[in-house]
Amino acid sequence: MSTRTTKKPKMLGHSITKLLRNMGIEEKVKEYQAINEWSQIVGENVSKVTKAQRVVNGILFVKVKNSSWRNELIYMRQEILIKLDKTVGRGIIKEVRFI
């Protein structure tokens, strides 16, 4: 009989996160997640008139259909940042710019 020590199983997500961190790309992957999940983060109405385009130095650039919506979104910016923090992690997206 062999004497094996049993280790607790780890969640796959935890292992992947650790691998990404070790590779130095965890933050970039989370930035991409913010772009990829934009529609779910802001909801159907806002996603119809916006498109998350890129993240540069923690700033998420979002294309907006028109200036009326841009003004509305400026008022919603803090709420959107809170949702982004909950989705991709605190501090990954530091600012949202509507263009």
C-alpha cells in the first residue's frame, strides 16, 4: 500500500487566477473582462447606446451614441464604477470616459 497524503481539492477558478497572476497578466485579463461583460454590467438600455472599446492605464473608454446619452452616463459614472468593481475587482477600472 502506498502512503499518499491527500490534499484538499482547489477550485479551478482559484488555480487559474493564481496562474494569471504568476504570468503577470491577471490585470489585463480583468480589463478585457470589463469590456467583454459591459452589456451585463450596465444593462440592456445603456448597452444599446454604448460600446466599451478599450482600457488604457485603468481608464475604460466607452463610445456613446449621442451627447444626450453621454450627459446621462456622466451622472451614472459612480454607479457604473461600483458595478465594475464588483464584476472585475476593485481598482482594475479607475475611471470611465464616455466618448
